[in-house]
Amino acid sequence: MKRQRNRGRVVAAALAAMCAVAVLPGGAHAADPGAYAFDPDAKKVQGAAANVEASELDEGVPYRSTIRPGEKLYYRVALDDVSNAYVSAVAVPGGSGPAAYGDGIEVSLRETDDTRCSWERAVFGSGEYARPVTAYAYRTIEEGATSCQESGQYDVLVERETKDASDTRAWDLELRFLREPRLKNASAMPTEAPESWPSATPQPLTGTQRKRAGGSGYSEATSLENGRWQDTVAPGQTRFYRVPVGWGQQLHATAVLSNSTGTAKEFVGSALTLSLANPAQGFVSDAALAYSGGPASASLRPLPPVAYRNRYDSSTQVSAMRFAGWYYLAVSLSPKLKESYGSGPIPYELSVQVKNRAGESPYEGDAGVFGVTDQDREVARKGQNAEQAAKSGPMKVVAAAGIGTGTVLVLGLGAWTLLARRRAAAPAAASGVPGPGTPRGR
């Protein structure tokens, strides 16, 4: 019995060592809690002042760049004549200091003759403090359209507006270029915006509140399912989460900032901002709350269920709900709270509700980031971010952790060799004869 227990311990220890190395998170959160965590696979790219000198972005590859006040930087993408395409830019200021109302970036996608296909601005708004904000531009194939429909080179222009002339800090950019999958039956798809959709505010969730720490960037966004989630956020910090939302499903989200445990009661407008981005990291909607030391809440306005036809609506919050996938929630706390409430983190609750049963994908084959799978829902249940989810797959653990097959074999053979030696040594010890590999006495 004792030998069996020892044998189990040897094997368990070896397997634990293998698994510990294989599933090591590899820095799931940034060292500085206020710092933005860029995608670890992001490639450096430099924007060009002249469009003909622009570097080309590859589909599905994250990029990292920088932009200074007043700069207009060009990048380039190659488009076919059948795919809808999206290019997003996350602007990451160097700090969380004050910002003017209109400070931010504008992203546009253009033909090389400067014909603009679409554009979107990302600004800090009434919060007037710098924090990560995102915007996207897109080219959609539409029957009867006369511009931005041909295959070829297209320009991506990112422009930064900063009203304070003394602000010379460079901002980081995280860029992505994605193509939407082809439709199974394009002729059967609606070509008009929805006339109506359920816009009632759902009843508040009840049940046990659970803790789940948010990430420090889109690539680290912590997965959530329906429920009440507790976390903390410090002044000047942004926490990121992601929620799988399928076709026909409707997302509701509310953030509730806890009361201060001190005696301060100073009023801070737009103290907390709750924002939502779609799977292409295009802005959807946001909400802000004012704070005077007591509990306060902010809810996103009711959003339409995810539907392909939403893209034809003139409202940003409707048109951005155009495809299924991971939707990103960001919770930002104003640095102004430091003055009265200190620099320590404040607890808050993030309530998430996804209504309706998910419908069928309209795309051919694998929808990629524009779809929700059963595995995605399991990842949300476990609360994993993208990196952790990739490493936890049964056949991906070793590869994702950067361990070669040879290393695993060595670990495994070492464990079995040790086990074999123990098994051989046991009867030998009982008879007084040294077993294989057993040191002999002098």
C-alpha cells in the first residue's frame, strides 16, 4: 500500500510539474495595474505621413504603433471585391491625466484617391481624462454602391486631435485588420435596418455575487457569463472584460460603484465610465456615473439583439451590433478621485445579462471572431482570457506554453524511470540485495 502511495506521488508530481509549466499564464496582467496590456503578439509598425509610403497591415495580425499630437498617419490594407473589412485602432495615452472634451483619434478607411469609405472618432468625452479608447472604420460590399467596392490597396488614416498645445506626449496605438466571412446566402439577407426591437430595461439580477478580476487590455479581457461580478478599480485604471453574444442575443450591462469607506463626500462628475466595443473593437455605447462617496450606478442603454441587418441603421449603437462574437466591456475610473478619495482601489459590481437563445450563423464555414462556439461559452464559464483559453485546450497546452515535444518526453520518461527504479528497489530491499541503481555500502 505504501509503495502504491509513493508511486502515485511520483507520477502526480511529474504531471504537476509538466502542467504547471505548460499552463503558466505568462503574465496575465500588466506589472503596473494602471498600464495597458498590449497584445503580446503585436508587431511594431510605423505610420507614414505620406500615404504612398504606408506600411501594409496583414489580416488578423495585431500591430502596435505611436502617434503624436496633430499627426495624421497612414497605414495600408489590401482588400478584395467580395469581403467586408474592418480596421480598428485602440488609442492608449501615456498616462491618465486630464484631457479636453474633444481629445481623441479619428480612424478612416479610404481609397487611394482619398475617397472616404467610412470613419469613426474615439474621444474621452465628458469624463475629460485620458484612458484607452477605441474606434474602427470599415468597407462593406453593397449592391448599387459606386465607391470602395473594388479590389486593391486602401489607406487607413489615423488622426489625433489634442487641444492642449503643451501636451507633446506620444500615444500608443493597437491596430487590427479583420475580414468578415462570406454569407451562405447573400440574396436572402435583409438589406434594411430593423424597425423595432425589445428596448425594455431588464429586471436587476439577484443571486450570489462572484469575484472575477478584469484584465488590463483587450487581449487580456476576462471572460464573463451572465451574473453579478465583483472587482476593484483604482483611479486612472481601466479593467477589461469580454462576453460571448450570439446571433439574436441581447446584451445588458450595469456597473455599480461601491460607497467610500471614508468621510469624503466631494462630487466627481463622470467618475466611472462603462463602455462597450464589438468583436471588431468598434465602439458601441458607453455610460458614466457621478460620484459623491455613496453607491452609484451606470447602465448601458438598451441595445438591439445581434443581427446582420443592424448594420443598415444610422445609429452607432445599433449598427455596431452587426455580428456575433466576443463583446468587450471596459470599466474606467477617473483619476480625479485621488484628490478626495485616495489612490486605493474601490470595489464595484459589474452585472451582465445576455438574453435569448443564440441563432444560426449566416456565414459559410468557420465564423472566426464573428461567431460564438460552445467552447467560447465554456471559456466564459471558467473566466479565462484569450491566452489562458488557448493554453487550456487538450492538444494545445504544450505548444502554447512553448515546450517542445522532446522536453515533455524527457519529463515523462524521467517520471517513469524513477517509478521503475522504486518498484525494482522494493523487493531487493526486502531480501537485502541491492537493486538496480541502488548505492552499495562500503
